Amino acid sequence: MKKSLWKKICITGIVLSSVFILLNLLLTYLFMAPFSTIAYRGQVEEIAEGLKNRITDNELAVKDYMEELDENHNIKVTILDGDKNVIYTTRIVDIRQSKSWSDIVAQMDAKNSKLSHGESVFLARKTTRREHQVVNLVLLQKIADDRFVVISRSYQSLINATYTAMVFELVIGVPMLLVVVVIIYYLSRRMVRPIKEMTETAAQISRLDFDKKVTVTTEDEVGQLGNAINKMSEHLENDVAMMQKEIEERKKLVRNLSHEIKSPVAVIMGYADRLKTILSKNPKKAVEYCEIISNESTRVDVLVREMLELSRLEQGADEVVRESFPAKRLFDAIRKRFHEENMERQFVYTDHFEEEDSIYADYILLERAVYNLINNALQHGTGDDMKIHVTGCAKEEYYEIRVYNSGSRIAENELADVWNVFSKVDKARSRGRGYGIGLAIVREIVEVHEGYYSVENKEDGVEFCIAIHNKKTC
């Protein structure tokens, strides 16, 4: 079974605290005495310098100072003359009877030149007292003419202080360790609590449940992670909602497309069956049936082609090739094509644009978009003298094209849906009344050109508007 994060933090904290206590004991044992020795050397030199300054005082003041050193610091001081005779000492036993006296004399003779210049000479002497080895630090220094001082300090107090410090650290370390355990336990629980909440929230997000949010109370890395999870949840919720909406729209599209194809296919099948029986009896009627079958086949072909074109535009499969061209080229081509394809229809077609305007767009796609709008206006416009008016004008960074047709208006609640595929098929369910695929293709063409689109009811008709971004970008 895996340990939880807070248990790992507790164990890590306890181990680190224990290691710290043991390491502190080890460092005290190994380095406290050498470090203190360096401090003692400086202290002894300061004492020698103090005696040098006081040697000119009266004898009683010097003795008081030496006795004070003995009582307060356990430092033994002996003053010798040039013949190594003891003038005064704080020792109980004469220094000349100690085991270190021979070394002191030898050093004074050997380092006479160094001592004469006022420099210090240190000795470290090991002696055995009552089966215990004692180390003494001894300093030799000339403090006046024909006067030398011998200062001795035992290491035993330092060793005792070292062991006392180790025992104290061990005794105080155990309760401190318990306090550290309690603190780490509390802090780890507090630190892990938001992480646990994030884990639960992430688990709910994985089940597509976006109701639970992480409670963010800090601005540190944990708080930033909580905010990131909340934002991720919001984005996923929006994406899932959009995906579900898209799935529903695709289902609706399939139903509507099936309905659109079903009608011409049923017509083709019906006339094909009749054609078999009248082919030899009534050739003229057979030709009429063949024309109907051809027209319905063309209708299915156009529908399939438009669906494939819409799919490519939605997926960005076709590369948009922008170029600069005069507005006159576009509007003249559309006017000519429209009149050629609708010679038998009665309508009034007018357009207005500035011939000096230049358009930066994919010419083929933009022509298709404008023609789809005009064709849609022709299909849904009503009246004997139906009017179709196309205008184009430059507006700051966009080029705007409007297509107006007179006749019936669009219900206000349907205005936003006309750009969707087969937007009216479910409501009308009548052949030729839906908006089909043309306006959806227009929408996609406008979006790949980074533009906008709209539709508005006028007093006696409907006006569609599209705009494309008309500036080159690096």
C-alpha cells in the first residue's frame, strides 16, 4: 500500500530532525575543542598583554590581577626573571618542580631571540594525573626587561564543557524532536489538504462533472495550481458543452440532409419506374420523365458538392490564397454570371461600389460567398418586380458587402439561425423553403477571412451583410 503524501512528509521531517541532532552531537564532539583552543590562544595572549601593561604598577596590583585570573578563569600565571627565578606565581606547587619545567626552560633558551622581540611562544603539554591524561596550553612571553611570564591553562575544563554540551544537546534534543514531529504533522496535514481537494476535483473532472471547484486561499504555488485546475475545469466544461452542441447539430444536419436527399431520390425512383412502362408507348412522355430525373440528379449532386465544400472550409483543408484585386472585377463578374444564369426570371438587379476600391481576399471564395447571398435573395424574394441590390464599400480595415432583396421578411426569432445548415427544414419540412447550405458556406468563408456577418429585416425586405478583413498582415 502506498504511503500518503503527508505521511512521507512526516517521516522525512522526523528523519531530517534526527539526523540534524546526531550531526550536531558529532560536530560538537569533533570540533568544539579545536575551535575553543583557537579562542583560548587569543584570550591567553590578551592576558599576557594585560600583564605587560600592568608590570609597571605596584606589586600588589599585579598580584591581585593574577589571583583574579586564577580564581575566575583557572589560569595559572608565573613571573620569572632573566635567570629563570620565580618572582611570583599563582601555582600552589613551584613551577620548577613540574614535569613541564624542562620544556619551558628549553623553549626559553631556544626561542630567546623571538621572546626578546616580544613575540609569544606556545607549548602544549600532556601530563597524567590520577590515571587521566591532562593537556595544558602554556604561553611564554617577555613582558618587561628581565621579566618573563608563563601562563598555563588546562584543557580539562574545555573537555568537560564539551561533554556537558553533548549531554545537554541529547537531553534537549528528544523533547525538541517530539515538538518537531507535532509541528510537521500539523503543517503536513495543512499542506496536503488542498492537494487532496485538488485530487478529488480532478477525479470529478475526469468523470465530466464540473460542479466541484478547488477552494483557493493562498497565492503560492499550491494556490496557483488550484486556480489552474479551476480554469481548466471551466474550459473543459465549455468545450464539452460546445462539443455536445456540435454533436446535436451534426445529428440534426444528418437528419436534414437525409430529408433533403430523400425527396429527389424518391422522385428519381418514381419516375424511373414509370419510365419503364411508357418508354415504348409514349416516347415524348419518356423524354419528359428523363428531364425530371436529370434535374433531380443534378439537385442531389449540387447538394453533395456543397456539403463537401462546407466540410473542407470547416476543417481548413483548402488553403486561402489572398490577393489584391479591384472591386470592379468582382462586381462585374457577379453581375454577368447572375444575369446569364437567371435570364428567364423577372427581377431588378442593381449594384453600387467605388471602382477605385481594392479588395484583399481569396477571389474565388469571396465570389462564391457573394453569389450565394444573391442566389439566396433570388430564392426567397417575392413579388413580380422583385428587387436585388448589391453594395460594396470600404470601412476602415474591412470591406463590407450588402445584399438586399425585396419581399418577405424573416421572423425575428429565426434571424440568428439562418447561417446554420438547413436552418428552416425542421420547421417548414417543405421542399425549397429551407435555407440549405449556401449561407453556411458564406459564414465559413467570412470567418476564414477574419470578418463578420449579419442579417437585418428592412421595411420591405431583407438585407444580408458580410465583411472581410481587408488589410495585409505580416
